[in-house]
Amino acid sequence: GQSLEQPSEVTAVEGAIVQINCTYQTSGFYGLSWYQQHDGGAPTFLSYNALDGLEETGRFSSFLSRSDSYGYLLLQELQMKDSASYFCAVRGGRAGGFKTIFGAGTRLFVKA
Amino acid sequence: EAGVAQSPRYKIIEKRQSVAFWCNPISGHATLYWYQQILGQGPKLLIQFQNNGVVDDSQLPKDRFSAERLKGVDSTLKIQPAKLEDSAVYLCASSQREVGTDTQYFGPGTRLTVL
């Protein structure tokens, strides 16, 4: 089966850097995604890592270590609007039967 | 480009009633997903379609939930009969490819309240 673990809450100060970790278990790993969801809104895609290493997109970066079944999302220069829930999602399975499983989410609070 | 459309946005029903949700994915997206998101939890995949075929429905409570995607475009998700624990947001998403660097685009969701 597939499972993910991520912290339930993280609090940081505006302008700071925060890292949200995610560990996963899956058979047939294909990639790890990150999504952002504001209260009352729909999840929006942030990043996808299929290979080891760091992917950078503006203020957001995502890292993957396949050997450690571990990834993280790094948010730099935090802004108040970054207060939201962040979900890691693992894509796994086998050809013809790939499935994406979402973690329970990390609620990020950004304080002034 | 139009996003994923869902209707209705809100629905309130009593337990044991039936309800149906509709989703229109982004044009050209072959893969369509239905998720259930209970407050404070992550989205839970109910069913995944590739064109009009089912890829995965292992977490779909088949005794009460059904879904179809006729002609590989629009999709409907039905609950009959509804239970209190079905109260959740039902999210539809679509993507262009099943594997690779694909991105799931989510619709606004349907918030279901079962009384």
C-alpha cells in the first residue's frame, strides 16, 4: 500500500524560511508532488519530483531522496498569503494502475 | 483555458437520500479523478478514470457510491443512499498524462452536508 507522514502544523514568521517534511511508503514509486490549499479553496499544484535532488520554482523549492523515501517543501521569504495547508502526494503503483495518495496535510501559519 | 468545472457547489440532503455530482474536466485531459476530502484531512482518491475506463476504484464504497465517465469527457459521481459520514467536499481533478511530470488540476469542489 501507500502511506505518507507529514507534520500537522508549522508556524513561522513573515520573511523567514520554513521546511515541511514528508516521508512516504509505496510500491512502484514514480514521483512526489506538493499541493497548496487555502481554506475553502481547491488544492493547487506546486511541484513534482521524480528524481533525487532539488527543484526550484520561485520562492518554493522541493527536494526528493528516493533512497530515504523522503522529501520536503521549502518556502522562502514567507508572506502572509502563504498561510495555507500543504499536502505531499505520492504517485505509485504499476503500469496501467498508477495511483496518487495524498498526505493528511501540514497547516502553515505565517505570523507578522 | 477554462478550468475544471463542478456542480453543484453546495448540497444539503438528509441521510438515506441520493445525490449526484457533475464534473467537466479541462479539455483534452484524459485522466479524471474524484476525491473525497473530509474537513482537516487530505484528499482521498475515490476513483480514477483514464478516458472512459476505470484505472483505480479501490477506495470507492461500491455499495453506495458509483461513478461513470461517458465518452471520456464529463463524469458523474452518485451516492445512494447517503450516510452522515459522507459529509465532505467532493473534488474532481483532471490531468493530461497518467505518468510523468503531470499536474492535477482541481475543480472548486462540491460541499456535501448530510443531515
